[in-house]
Amino acid sequence: MFAQALSRRLARRGIHYAWVVAAIAFLTMLSSAAALGLPGAFLQPLNHEFGWSTEQMSSALAVRFALYGLLGPFAAIFMNWYGLRRMICIALALIAVGLLLVSTAMTQLWQLQLLWGLVLGTGSGLTALVLGATVATQWFEQRRGLVLGLLTASSATGQLIFLPMAAWLIEHVGWRAAIAPAVGLSVLVAVLAMLFMKSRPEDLGLRPYGAGPAPAPQAGAAGAPVRRSLLEPLAALATAARSGTFWVLAGTFFVCGLSTGGLIQTHFISLCGDYGLGPVPAASVLAMIGAFDFIGTIASGWLSDRFDNRRLLFWYYGLRGLSLMWLPHSDFSLYGLSFFAMFYGLDWVATVPPTAKLTTATFDKARGPMIFGWIFAAHQLGSAAAAYGAGLTRTIMMSYSPAIYAAGLACLLAALSVFLVRPRAVLAPARPAAQS
């Protein structure tokens, strides 16, 4: 009822309701990502209060990253079954409950692994980047790359912009109070989704943004979407696995996760602490990375509609690798970290729009988001490997430098391997010649 009334009001002003759906998806991905990024600020406080090592806490974060990615392909099926509104509300409810239990009931390491690993991983995984790909595909015929860039920017930026607030609250109030803003945002966005979210333009009698007039309906055509099988993601994976392009995109995206969320997002505050930089300034650098990422990812979406996406990925991975290799030599001064935040932040997840575009250029539109979900799963497995591996390195060698150098080298190799991608254009079936 609310969505229909708002749609009519916007239509009178020449605004398509697709932008409302994109805005709710933006806030959903931002709030779930904010919850996903918070644990990076909690490593030191939890170590002081409970005595858990970086390796022990990183194991919970690795589970969270893995679930966040592995649930992605199946999230597309759940969205098909239950609709975007219901899945968004379920995901945000899990996130809010998990965070509340962390702050009120957690006293044992297994509880940390259950709540941070399983509950937060499941809640965030029920939407993940698949939500952005689904909204961009179903609601937009034009500006799809730009929309995907905006939604991707929300996911990555949400993981970073809440950290300065969390670090300040941890320092002045306590780590439990730092969870409250993320819980409040999750509840607010769930209410907005309940009132205004719609799964398809047809639910409001609309066409996708930029689409032409609807073709005449064929006899016997069904109006409702076909209910998809839970086994379909596995079938899509089996199909994609026969393509060399899939393995290149999955491998490079593994490196993307290895060099971003699992390493910098999770361990940057702790890394800065090793060099004498406090949590609040370190979190502010992460916020700066998030600001540059917002600009870079939106620009990447715009560029991905106009230039060879392989060349874009070459520059993104190459510059990220060089910035990581330079980080241990930055002396962790304000100038050095600002320089790092600018170059590293501009392509934090700028790789997502070109990777998504290459995926849809290689596979059909129906399975493209699902196959991208598997490629994103590789991204999160890379994040999981870095989250645990960097924590293990810090525990054993008392230094993050080996993990940082390894991630930088992996980025340089990924930059070269993107040229192995050979996307094919997906052609529409030939139409019979018009009869005179």
C-alpha cells in the first residue's frame, strides 16, 4: 500500500520507483556491512577483557567471512522464493540479535565464534552483494553498471565509516556501547524495507528503468516468476566451472578479498597499534579509505559501462598491490597513511563492477547473478584466509608484514591474469523476419 502510493507520487514527478528500491538496497547493504566491519575495532578490547589471542578471535572472523560468501548463491534462490522485502528483514533481524547477544551475553570463546561467526555470517550472507546484483538486474535496463557501483560502494563503505564512531565509543564508554549504532541502523532499515521494498517492477505495474514498452503478452504466458530450485546454484556452479573465465574471475576475486576485508578491514587497527597509533586515529584512516572507496567504486561503475573491464581490473589490482607493498614503509605517520588511504581506498572494491560486468558478458542474464554469487564466494573465502592467516602471522611472528607483502604480491599476479578472460557477448535469439 505504501509502496504503491509512493510509486504514483514519484511517477507524477518523473522519478522511477527503481531508485527507491536501489536506495533501500543501499541502506541494507550499508547496515549489514557496518556490522560486518565492526569486529576489527574489537580485537584489542576483547583481548584485554577475556585474554583471547588474535588467532583465536580471527577464527571466528574467518567463519563469518566464509558464510557471508558461501550463502550468496543460495541467497538469490531465497530472494526468488520469499521476495526481497522478507529476506532483507530476516537478514537484518539476525544481525541485530547477534550483535545484541554479543554485547549482553557473551563470556566464552565459543559464544564469540557462534555469534560473530555463525549468526552474523548468516545474516549478512542472506543479502551480501547478491542483493545489489539482483536489484540492478531486475529493476534497471539502463545505468546498471552505475547502480551496481553505488550498491557495492555502500557495502564496502559501511564496513569502514562506522569504525571511527565505534573506536571512540570503545575508548570513552566501552566496547559494548559501540555496538548500539549498528543495531539501531539495522532496525531502522528493516522498517523501511517492510514498508517500501518490492521485488520486481511488475509488482507495481512498472517496467524496469530504461526499458522500452512491454511486448504483447503471449498466449499461456505466466505472470508470476518461476519458482527456482535450491539445487540451481549447484547446477549453475557446474556449468560455470567448465568455463576458464569463471576460474580467472573467481581466482582474482579471491585475491580481492584476501587483500581487502580479511586483511585491512579486520587487522588494520591492530596493525596500527603495533606502530603506536591509537584506535581512534587508525579507525579514522579506515574511514578515509571508505570515503575514497565510495568515490572510486561509483567511478568504476561508470567506467565499466564505457571501457574494457579487463584493463580496469589490471589497473585496480596493480595499484592495490603496489600500495600494500608500500604500507609497511609508510612509517605510519599522518602523511604516509593518508597517502596510502587515497590510493588504496580508490580501488578498495572498485573491482566489483568490472567483475560483475564480465560475468554477465560471459553467462546468460538469468544465471549471471547466481554465478556472480559463486565468484563473490571466492572473494569471501579469500577474506577468510586473510583474516585467519594474518592473525596467525601476528601471533607467531609478532608482525603483520609477511601477510601484507603476500597480499600485495597476489594483487600484482591478479593484475596480469585478468587478460586471460575472454568474455563472449550474450546475443538475443534471432527474430524471424517480419512478414509484409
